[in-house]
Amino acid sequence: MQHSKTQDTLVGFFVASGISALFYMALQVSNLGSYSSDDSYTVIAHFQNSGGLKVKSPVSVAGVRIGRVSAIRLDKDSHESVVEMRIESQYNNLPSDSGVSIYTAGLLGEQYVSLDPGSSDEYLKDKSTIDITSSAIVLEEMIGKFMLNKAEGK
Amino acid sequence: MFQFLQNLGKATRSSFAKLGRASFFLSHTLTGISDVVPRPNLLIKQVYSVGVLSFLIITISGLFVGMVLGLQGFNILSDFGAEESLGVMVAASLVRELGPVVSALLFAGRAGSALTAEIGLMKATEQLSGMEMMAVDPIKRIISPRFLAGFLSMPLLAALFSAIGIMGGHLVGVGMLGVDDGAFWAQMQASIDFQEDIINGVLKSVVFGFVVSWIALFEGYDAIPTSEGVSRATTRTVVNSAFSVLALDFILTALMFGDI
């Protein structure tokens, strides 16, 4: 088998397609492509209980994803959960009196933050805090309350 | 009883001797790689016969495996009303397991057996001894370029397999079964982690490429130089490669994904 230019070309094609497959997986399949952190701003919300919310959980308005949760930590004084959300800067007209709640996608799905736009003329800015929050619904708590009500009703 | 003990001892001794020969062979091959670098033509020729000629079988198998995953996954997931997770299922199973493992098995069958037969026949026709007579180290001239080519081609082939498989899953899931296109990709991107899944999958294929090339070349080099010996060596390559790949896959999975 004599070494030829066709062979060189085919090997080049093979290596190029292999590497592009790797890039394809890195960008299209994994979460590497969705880190577009520069053009976004952060808003903060305090929750009584953030339930099973995780970093990178989606933040959505009317079911459309507008950002992701970037950090969850505990406020040492109030013992509340502080949730930081990065919101894409194209959505810069969210009223400042908007409310946020934590919901579960489907019965067993992952939890996400849903933002209900208010009616104020002022808009949320970087580092602004959302005051109207409602906590995650913890299923065990609900069942507990339900059982208690049943027992009391008898 | 005495006979049995004697046979057992003989088998143990010969398998250890083979392991020792294989280790010497490997270290010899690895040191020979430094001589391949100044002669890239040797490498290109081998990447052609090991990688490029395996290209078609890998892409077609990848496409079909991905399409089957799409079909089967849809059937199971639709029972739970979770068809949107089809993308995650297809991508995770391909990137983590099926991509590296199935392409390594195909690679052993397509390229490994060819390598063994080639080296074995070179030995049987005394080409290797002829090279030694001319003071050309056959390991450096023949084995090392082939080893390096197999080692480099395997991750590329596995990546191709996974990428084409995901496209196949998309074709069936979104194109034929009507899963939502956005949900398919979005759920996949949300769940597949670059570090955790893709890098680990590539690491697996690197290990498999190393092992399969080693086994194939060693079996060829160690073959009894008769036509029967070469045929046996070729069989052993495929059997041992498949066995090592599957066993190593378990160990690597336990190390990478299982908290053992």
C-alpha cells in the first residue's frame, strides 16, 4: 500500500470529523454551551424554604425560561434561604413588584423558580431583591397537615 | 490428582509467562513511540488502515444503535409520560456507556483482528526476522506506529459513534415519534455534564484503545508462526479484547460514576 495524497486526505478527514464530533458533544449535548454568563443580571430572593431547588435550576416566566439559579445559601440571621438568580439581560423589563414561587415540574419532576410579573413601572435591576416570595411545597409537610386535619376533624 | 496439579501448575506458569512477555512487549512498544514521531508517514498509513477503514462500520452502527435507543426509550418513557426525557436517556447511555464500549468491540473486531492477522502473517513469513537481520527493530518499525494509531483512533471513533447515535436518536424521537425538538435538546443539555459525562466517556475510550491495540498487536507478535497459529491468535484477539473491554468498563464505571 503506497503512501499517497488520497490517504493523507482521508486521514485528515477522519481526524477532523472525530474532533468535530467531540466539539459537537461538548457544545450541543452537554451543558458547556449554555454558559452565557456575561449578558445577564442577578436578582435575589429570600425563601422560607427552598425545598429541592438546586443551582442551575431554571427560572421561568409564564413557562419560558429566562435564567437560572446561580447560588443558594442560608442567611445566618433570619435562617432563610437566599436564592440568587441570573436572568438574561434581554429580559430587563420585569416589574420590581414581581413575585417568585418555587414549583415542581410535574409530580416528580425537578423544582424551578416561577416569576409572576407585577404591575410596577420600575423594573428589576442587578442585585435587586424580590420581596414577594412563596416557598417550595414540601410533599411530606402537606401530607402531614392533611393527616392532622383528618385526625382533628374526627 | 498428581496429574491435575501438574496441569494446573503448568497452566498458571504459562499464563504468567505470557503476561510477562506482554508487559515486556508493551514497554518495548511504548519506548518505540519516540521513533515514530519523526516519521509521521508511518503513523498516517496506520491511522488510515486502523481508523479510516473503521469509519463506516462505526458510523453506521452508531446510527442504528441511536435509532434503537430512540425507539425503545420512547416506548418505556411514554408509559410514565416522560417522553421529553428521551434526549437525556439517549445521550447519557451513548456518551457514558454504549459509545466507548460498542465502538471498542467493533474496533476489536474490525481493526484488532486485522492487526493480529497482519503481524502474525509477517511473523509466519519471517518478515520480522528478516528485519532483525537488517538491524531494523521490528517493534519500532512495525508495532509502535500501529499501536499509536490504534490508541489515537479509538477516542475519535467513540466520539463519532456517540455523536451519530445521538443524531439517530433525534431522527427517530423527534422526526418520527413526535417528541418536542426543544425539550429533547434542552433536557439533554440540562442533564449531561461536560466534565462528568463527556470527559469520562472519552477517558474510557482512551483506555479501551490502549488495551485493544495492545492485545491485538501482542497476540500477533506472540502467534505461533503457522497458518493455524495465526488463526488462533486472531480469535484470541477478539475474545480477549471483548472480555477486557467489558471487564474494564465495569471497573471504570465504578470508579467514575459509582461512589464505591
